[in-house]
Amino acid sequence: MRVLHFKIMGFMMYLTDIIIFFDKYLSVKKIPDMSQNGLQVKSRKSHVGLVVFAVDACMDVFLNAKKLGAELVIVHHGLLWDNTKLDICTKERIKFLTPSA
């Protein structure tokens, strides 16, 4: 599993600023889609220093992101879709991403 990650030394951004940027840049509200575009699993952190990019929201990506110390994972194929039934795999991924929830 290959993930693209970046960190700008000593630079952190507010999570809300990143979400606003991508929602606007990708026209999330204007483009109809089967997926639930935008933030799907909220973090308790307000600042982000290391971001990981991947294609799928699979457990391998999340495990690699954790190993790298990522604070945000941005994927093309998210966890939740319009008719998503929370199956065991999806529930396990959400639980992994929100351990204290």
C-alpha cells in the first residue's frame, strides 16, 4: 500500500481551514455524487501538521498513516456513501479512527 504524505517543517494548519479550502476548491456542495463528500470522521485535534493522501479509505491506509504520525488522511474513495450500511469493516475503520469515541 503506497500513500503520499507531506509535512512542512514547523508548519501546522487549522483543520477547519483545510476543510474549507478543499470543500471550496472541489465544489463539494455543487457537484452531485453518490459519496458523502467532505469531512467524514472528525478529529479532536484542531491543528494538522502531517497529511496523508491515498485512493481508498481502507485499514491499510489508516495503519500506515498512524505509523507515519499523520494527523489527517485525505482519500478519493471515502468511507461513507449515500446508501452506506455500516458493515463490520466500516465500523472497525471508524472505531480505529475514533478510539476514544
